[in-house]
Amino acid sequence: MQACGGSYNRETRHKYYISGPQWAAAYTGHALFHAPTRPEIGFGEVMRKYGEIGIRYWTTHDTDVIPTDALGTERQTEIVNRIKAALAANDMQCSMVTAETFHHAVWAASPAAESPEVREYAKFRLRNTVDIGHDLGATFAVYWPGSLGYYVQGAIDELATLRWYAEGLNAACDRDLEIAKKLGRPPLKHCLEAKPFEPQAEILLPTSDAMLAFIGSGLLTHPEMVGLNPEYLHELMWGAAPRAALARALLAGKLFHFDINDGYRLKHDVDIGVALVNPLDWLNVLVLLRTHGYNGPFNLDYKPPRTTSQFGVFEVSFPTAVDRFITLWEMAGEVSCDPIIQQATGALKAGGGVADPRDAGAVARANRELLTLHELIAHRLFQILIGQHRGRTFLW
Ligand code: GLT
Ligand code: MN
Ligand code: MN
């Protein structure tokens, strides 16, 4: 870890809005074809380790920490009190809460199922998660709709399902406004998270763009309270340029929260550590976010591989992910003030200088040489990524 440099201390790591999910650290290595390779661990242990590493913020699903049958009962109050004590003991804060509306059998037909009982139960869960969020001092609530879709054609009415899904979110926002007022706290920022494949064959809101359209559809009673939690890999999975998907969310003023990880196009949700697969793209993503003033959390939503030991999860997976993120964030700052990139983009924006802009041939000729700078910029980004701009050479 320390041999190659690029390891930061706890104080440095504290300066970034990086959050560690309960479910990521507690992931036991299980999957559809995989038995677990690591033991289960609770929130006390996770927070102790995150606290030691210097991950300041903690995120959780309701059922990561509260058994389903204890939700909304006195046991929940007792557990939430223990969580508050553990956060304080480890110098951590809860930044985000999310309702698990995908795993339990009750969600077999999604949280917006035809059955009114299921939908009533979904509203209870979303309102209860808002309650927990306020109790823990969170700023964000995230919703991944899970099974909102179908396996077999014609099984569900898409329009009704989307209307019902909106009713659940409306219930969460209404409850939020009520409690926020009572407690004198700002309301939570409600964030939708899209995933294009899994756990249904066809997903009704498969991308962040689909969710933007849904937020603007008129179905939400408080669309201003609802934005996005894009996940880098979930956009990559469907073949998007994650950077362009994030740009569209920024334009709409809806980039509230961001799940950071990595993986491959058109594959399943492998949730690999940030920038281990696409470091150059990650550098560019962070240039975009820095340039356009994103100041929300970076949530380490990834799964340490099942080959990683329990020791490795906290000694290798999390600290290296945090430190890669910090390094890339600082590099993105270097990109923004790099004199060569500035000169190149300045020249591109100035244009070729042509007397008559209605003369297509003259415009094309005047810009021809300038456009070479696109590739030069890409080359410069690569130099910055590997440190060549600081004189690292490979001559012998
Ligand atoms: C689920 C999903 C993640 C989401 C979680 C938020 S649920 O684990 O695969 O990407 O961020 O609810
Ligand atoms: Mn995610
Ligand atoms: Mn994922």
C-alpha cells in the first residue's frame, strides 16, 4: 500500500465528501452463482474501520441495519440509538439513507405492484426511511426501484406502474416536509438511482435520462425535491458515456448524489473499485464535476471482490479506493489549470478567424489546423494521468 506513494492520511481523507455504504463493507462475496467468502459484519465494526481509514460519512439501507420485522417498532428506535452512538464514537456522520425495496419477497412484483397492500407497505417503508434519515441527521435519501419492470411480456401495465411508483415517492416527500418542519431541519434531497439491467428482464426506468423524464412527467407532487443518484457503472452498463449522462443531469440541476465505482460496458453490475477499469474516463468525469461545481457526496458503492479477504476489505479495498479517488480529483484540478490544455481550448474557442462566416469552405480551412488540438488535449490528459507532465520519462 505504501510502497508506491499515493497513500493519504486520515486528515487528508477527511477533507473530501466521501461516503462508505454499510452494504459495501458488509458484502460477503455472495452472488447468484457464488457462495459467500467472508463473514457477516455489523454496523459497529464497519464504522470502526471506516473511522480508522478516514471515511467521514456512512450510508445505509434500512434493512442493512434493522431487521425487516423490526421496522417501525421500538426495536428500530433502540437500533437507531445504537447507530447514533456508534457514529459519534467513530467521528462519522450519516449522509444518506435508502429503503431496500428489492430484496425481500414482498417486492417480488416491485414496490409499485398491482396489489394495493404491497403499495401501502412500500409507502410505510419509504416514510419510515425518511424518519430514520432525519433521526440520523442525513441529508439525502436514495431510491433504487429494483424490480420495477417485468420478466414476461404484457404482465404489467407500464403506465399504471409508473403512476403507482410516483405515489410512493410522493408519500416520502410529504412525510419529509412534515418532519422537516417539525424538527426545524431542511428536507432531505431525494435521489433516484437507475440501473439498466437487473433484477428484471425489462426495466421501466433504466437510465438516469429516463428518470429525468419521470421527474418532469407531472406525476410527482414535489419534483423540486427529487433529483438523481447516478452510478458510474450503471450508466456505462447500457453503453452510455457516463460523462455525458452526468452532464445532462448537471444541466437539469438534478445531480444530487453520485455512486462511484467502475466496470465494463454491456455487462452485469460488477461494482469494481473506482477507476480500476477506466482511469482516463474517471479523470475526465472528475474534470467535468469540478468544472461545473458539483459539491455532493461521492459514495463508494462497490463490492470488494470475493477473492479479497476480510482483512483485505479494510486494509486494501477501501483505503485504495479512497486514495485513487483523491488522486484523480486532485489531478482533475491540475487538468483544469494546465497551461497547455488552457492554451489549446482557448485557441479552439477563438476559432480560425475568417472574414465571411457564410463561406463554408473558408470556415473549414480556417479551423482545420485547430482541430488537431482535440487529439493533443487527449494526449495531454494521458500525460497528466501517468505523471509525464511532471517529468516522468521512460528513456534509457
Ligand atoms: C443496490 C444497488 C446499488 C444501489 C443501492 C441503493 S441498492 O445495492 O445495486 O447500486 O446504490 O439502494
Ligand atoms: Mn449504486
Ligand atoms: Mn452497481
